[in-house]
Amino acid sequence: MVEYKANGIVLGNCWGGGVGAYDANEMEATNRASLVKHIENGIENSLLDGGMGFQSLIGAIMIIETIDSRIIDGKEFIACDYESEFFGDLSEEQKEALLDLESYR
């Protein structure tokens, strides 16, 4: 069985001006395409925002975890793979800033 999880940092427009970053809500799905669509929709409708309450979201860096579990001879084996991916309309400077922030998590 394969499942997908994602967590990361969103970048958003603050109320009254300026830009800020905050933890993203964790997302889960049974396939990667569904997870990506869920993340993209979360940016569009600001539901990916983990609580800061931005006026609107610009984008995000998300760490996507692929969890592959199999039962072999009655024993469960789990393999996890991680990759980071940018979502939204981010400039190169914004991507670098999100990468820096993600390295501190």
C-alpha cells in the first residue's frame, strides 16, 4: 500500500501589507496526483495556511513523503521517500527564502 503526506511552509500576503511565512496544514492522500491537487486548491482558497490568516497565499514549499508498506512473509516493511516541491507563483527569491526557512524546521 502506498500513501502520501505533505507538510511545509506557506508564503502569503499579510493583511495591511507585507509578506510572511507560516507552517502549512498537513495534507494526506492515497495518490500523488490527488495530493498535488489538494495542495494547489489549498493555495487558491487559502486552506493550506496553518493558522496565520493571510489575506491570500502566494505559494508554498511542501515536503512530500511517500510511504510504501508491504507485507512479506507476515512481516510489514515500510519504506519512506521524501522530496521537496514548490507550489504557487513564487519568484526565485521567494523560493530561496522558503528553502532557508524549511532548513530550520
